[in-house]
Amino acid sequence: MKRSRFTEEPIIGMLREQEAGMKTADVCRKHGISEATFYKFKAKYGGMDVSDARKLKALEEENARLKKRLDVASIDCTATTVRVRRSFGSRIARILPPSSCDGGERLSRGGSTSHREHPAMAAFRKHGSVSLRPK
């Protein structure tokens, strides 16, 4: 993802200049941005203080980090469930209830599922292993 040339402080400063009465075109020319970029900044940071914008950025970063962790955990859970069910077959099906991480379906040795599966899960089925490390 491309990094922005501007941090929260200059962006909010631009918005304040425009709110103070300077024309939008003049603000854009002064800071070297297009009007579309200005209005994108206004939609995201309009009405915020610098501290609010920093909190927003921190929350967005934390949310992205947690989503990555959830994806890795979900793939790991599904891969482990498939591996156990393949290894023990019908013996484990009588003991274990349908798992929450495989969508509740019982997998046969053929391994066909009724829903679209994650690409990493397809790689696991094909090769017997999958890398869980994010690239």
C-alpha cells in the first residue's frame, strides 16, 4: 500500500485553511494536491482534531493486525481439523462433533465441500501442508 506524503497534522491544517475562508482550489495549489484528494481527506478527517486523527489511525492499524491474526488462526484450525479427520476417519466422526472451524460439515477422505474454501485450504488439500506465515 502506498504511503501518504502527508501525516494527520498537515491534512487537518489544510482543512482548517479551507474552513477559514480560503478557496479550495487555492489550498490545493498551495499544498500540491488535487481537489479529489482534498475532498477525500475532508471525508476522512473532517471535523477531527489531530489527536482524534491519531487515535483513528491507531485503531485502523490494530484492526488490520487483528484481522490478519484471525485469518491465520482460522486457516490453522481448519487445516488441523481436516488433518485429524483424514487421519482418524469415521472413528473420530463418532467422537467429535462437527467443528466450528470447518463450517460444521463432515469431511470424507475425498474431501469435497459444498462451500467455497479458502485458497490456503485448497493448497493444504493438494500438498498436505500450507505455510501460515504472512508474506
